[in-house]
Amino acid sequence: MNLSYIGTFWDKHYKKLLWVTIIMLIIFGGVLGYSKYTTNEFIQKDFSLDGGLLITVQAEPTLSAADLETELQQTLGGSIHVIELRSISSGGSNGYIVELESFDNDAALSAISSALGITLQDNYTIEEVSSELGQSFLQSTIKAILVAFIVMSIVVFVYFREFIPSMAVILAGFSNLIGTLAIMNLLGMQLSTAAVAALLMVLGYSVDTDILLSTKVLKHTNEPLKERVYSSMKTGLTMQITAIIALAVLYALTPALLLKQIAAILIIGLLMDIPNTWIQNAGIMRIYVESKIGGTK
């Protein structure tokens, strides 16, 4: 990967570019803050976290998911989300997944039957999840993420024994998480149990590239500083672009909605990691190292 032009541009403007990433973090934080102010949620949660009814109907599609969702909202009101059920083998549509708030089961089944013009007998399953269970899972997840940040901070500090590089790694991971959540919000993606797992993977990817950069810059002192940054950038960008391509193929080819969601979130997270690692973290590391060695490059 030829990084000569990118390296020259970064070399001239790395301090200005560092401020760009800080402004991005503020904007993405503002998106989540605005969502919290207007909807009382940083990001909308789906059935698996918010609770309600999940009805899976196996039938020849007679309406699109959007049309069925509109019909049910007119009949039942409230929050309703409909997804087409697709066959894993053929990829064709063979039914619907209907997510509803806690309505009466009979009323929900009657509305679906009427909208589709079919009789629901042995061709459906119904599952109910309490909101308390979803909230408990979400609270446990938030605690797990906080613990992960604390443990990462300790491990990184023990390994490098320098405060600013350790905090730069944590800042990059935090920036990735906030940016990914904000973009999910803007795209109308809901937070689910699968999304939570994907976000934890995003955090792992972020720390991976940041540790690569920090190790190269702080430990390989026999090379010029800029060469250390460029070398780690070449390796890291190759890893990130390869992963993005693989996930894009997965997203395009898989009919499984769960895999699509995980792939989409990981792609967003990896794209966010590129500026946060190679502009934000690299800029902080360069300023820090140059201040220690009196500007020697």
C-alpha cells in the first residue's frame, strides 16, 4: 500500500487533522445527546432489549414489510416493526417477523391475519420478552463496557508505563464507540443483543490497531519517528481494509438478518477506527514523543 502522499499530507497537517477528529467526537456526542433529549434514549432499542411480542409468520408474502407495518400500526397503534423472513438456503422471502409492544396476543394475531388475508394456525410462533429482562441485559452490558475500559486502561498503562499514550488508546476506543452509535442512530439502526456483541467487537478492533501503533512508536526507537508511524499505518490499514471488504461481502451475500446487522456495525466501527487511530491517536503520539525528545524526528 503506497502511503507516500497520505504520509506527506499527514506530516504537514497532523495537528489540524487531530482537531478534526476531536470535532467529529463532539458532533457525534451531540447526535446522541439530541436523541436522548428528544426520545429519552441515546439510541432506540429493539425487541430483544425493549421487550414486547415477537411473532414469526411463515406464509407466502402478500404485502411488503413496510405495507404490513403500516396496516398493523393503523389497527393496533404503538411501536411496530416488521421484517421479511428470508430462507437461508434460497434467500427468498417466506414470511414475516413482527415486533410489537406488549399487546394482547389474540388482538395482535387477529390484526396480522386480517392484514395478510390468511388464517394463522400452525404457521406462526409467538414469543414474549419482558422489558425488565431487556433492561437487565442492557445494564449488565453497560457495566461490562465500563469494566472493559477500566481493565484496558490498566493493561495499557502497565505495558507502556506512560500515561498519555495509554489515555490516547482509551480515547480512540471511546471515539469509535460514540461514533459508531451515532451513525447507527442516524441510519435508524436499533440497538439489539446482536448489536451489543458487535459493539464489543468494534472496541476490540480499536484497541488492536491502537496497540499496534503505540508499540511501534514507543518500543522501536531505533527507527525515525515518522517511519515508525508509517510502518504501523501500512500494516494497520491493510488489516482494516481487508476486514471491511470481507464484512461487505458477508453483508451482501447473507440472507440472515442477524449477520447483516453485525456486519454493518463492524463496517461502521472499522471505518470510524481509521481516522481515530491514524489521525487522532497518531497525532497525539507524535506530539508526545516529539515533546520528549525535543523535536527530533
